[in-house]
Amino acid sequence: MIDKLSAQADAARTRVLAKTAALSADLPLKFLRQQAQYTTPASNYKLAHSAATKGFAATERILAKYEITPADLAAVLGVPLTAVEALLAADPAAPLVMIDGEDAQALNPEVVDLGRKNAVEIFREAEWQSTLRFYRPSGLNLPYCTADLVTVLSGAGAEYTPQNYPIDGIIFPKIEHPTEVDWVFNLLDRIEEQLGLTHRQIKFQFLVESGWSVANLAAITERALPRLSGIIFGIADYSADLALPAISYKHPVCDWARAAVINQAGAVGVPAIDAMTVNYPVAAPNLSPAENRGRILARLKECYDDAVYSINLGMKGKWVGHPAQLFVVLLAYKVSLSSGTAQAELDKILAYAQAVQAKVGATIIDGVMSDRATDRHARARLREGVALGLIPAEKGIALGVVTAEEAACL
């Protein structure tokens, strides 16, 4: 009788676990590399192509124009000079570029059509390398939405094999209700079928930009899970929707919305992406060279500080709209998970493994409690480190934080 009861309970437990496991995204490791999403208007071919192919490469030239040395920038940001110099010498590619067919371009039929043509050409012809390639169409509230998706996704993929399809996903604006996700997914299914793509190959991210979006966040996320690769907080539209006094990066209501995004994204295992710093590091025509130098430095510091603020809250990435913003945001993420930090997390895993081997379980490491929960946190951090290239993949495989198959896809 007891054996039968146990068997029935275990069978039910297996079914429950299967249902809850389905509430986590099955996300390839490369989609954890979203420290910065570089947004660029589809209607401006030169800017969009530069974002896709050059990333932050213009940063050094911009700094030189205003006589800002790497040492000046390091001092203002409060980071080691070696970190600035190392990043300047590194691959300037953005982790993700979003070719924007929505807010970044004018609502004019001719401009919209030009944006679609530019997007198709850039997706097909640009040398993207490791950058994730995303497109943002007009939202459901605009008459251009359907044609944006059909024209760009079909045009970019014409005559491509599924393995060579040049778009990784779409970023959809102003989602407020789960039924809107159903409409998008139905259209994506049909586009994939038409192009011969793998079912659900085109990934999906959505912007949280309204009160309803936050209120329905769990339901929207659950409906989006089959394609979901990120959740993004859009501060400007959110502030407008709630009629907040100003677009303030650290407004308490915006932080409340951020917390909801971080919690929901973390619950399903996708990156939470924070909003853009709206003050771009650009010169003002009425200022002197010295004043513009100070302005550029101040705005780079603002963007860097915003990135640090987002990182400390738990955001895994941030929107940027300028190459120098891209540079300082990537710098913030590299400093936050430096080699020293990674080594500390590695030491925690090794020490806890030794405690488990000794049949101790919970233990103390450097005066700090360590158990299965802290070990899980350390492993999650190291998994991110492998995805970001800060930790050798071989070490991640040996520790069991990534599989050999996942590492191969990087």
C-alpha cells in the first residue's frame, strides 16, 4: 500500500516538474551576450550599416576630436586605465544590433519604405560576424506593422538556407496583452514556413513600455516563451504612458517596473535589458571646444553610471544609441565581471565541491556561508562569464556550467 502510494506520488511529481520546466526558456548560450543592444534607425543606411559592422570603432576618434585621452576617460569613470585601453584595442562589435523600423525613424510612408529596403540590404550584405541581428518593426498600433514584418523578414531571407538566415530575431514594441503575442507568433510561423526555416527559429524580445505591459508581464512572458530571448524596459514610452513628471532614469516608479522586468526575465531564464540613457555624448554648437569636452565627458559618465546602476539591480544589458555609449556600457559590464570577480566565483565552486566530497554540505568559505544556493549563484555568474568570453569555455565545461555543445555554438 505504501509502495503504491509512493509510486503514484512520484509519478504526479514528475508531471508537475515537467509543467514547471516548460516555464523556462530553452535559450542558446549566445543569447546571454546582450550587454548592450545598439539601436540604429533603418531609414539611415550609413548609421545602420556602421552600427552593424563597426560597433564602437568610432569612439577613439570621437575622444581624440575633443582631446580626451584614455586616461582622462578612466579618471572620470573611476575605472582602471588598463580596462579602457584593453577595450579600445578589442573587437569593437556590438553584442546585438537592432535595425529600428519604429521609433527611430519618421512616421512617413516614404521613410518607412526606405527603412524596409535598407534593413533588407544590411541584413543580407553587412559583415555581421558574431553580432546578434535583430529587427524592430512598427507596433500593432501602426498600419505599417504587418508589411514591416513580411517585407523585411521575407526579403532578408530569400534564397538563404535556415543555417544562413541573416536575422536572429525581432524586438517587438508596445506589447500590452498576451493576445498580441499570439498575433505576432502566428505571422512568424507563416513566414518561417514560407522561407523553409526551422519552426521558431526567429527569436522574439518585447519592450515593456506601458502600465498594462507591467500589469500583464507574467502572462505576456509565458505566452512568448517558445521564442523568447530577452525582455526590455522602455523608459521613454513607459514614462509617457504613466504621465510621469519627467523621463528620469532613476525614478522610483521606473525602478519598480525594472524590478518586475528583472524578476520575470530571471524566472524564465532570459536576459533583462535596461533602457537607454537619452543624453547622447554629442557636442552642442553654441559651446566652446573646452565646454564641449566637458559635456562629452559628463555624458559618457552619465551613461556609464546608469549602466552600473542597472548592473547592480540585476539587468543583463542596456540599450545604447551612440558608439561611445556602446563603449562605456561594454566597459561597465567588463569591469563588473572582471577576471578577479570570476576567479572569486570559481574559488567558491571549487571550495563548495570539496565540502560536498567531504560530506559536509553547507560550509564557510572566507568567512561567508556557502551552500547549494550560493553555489548555484556562483555557477550562474560563471555561465555568463563563459558566454561573454571572460572565462575560457574549456574551464566552464570542466566545471559543468556549460556543455561542450553550448560552447561550440559560441
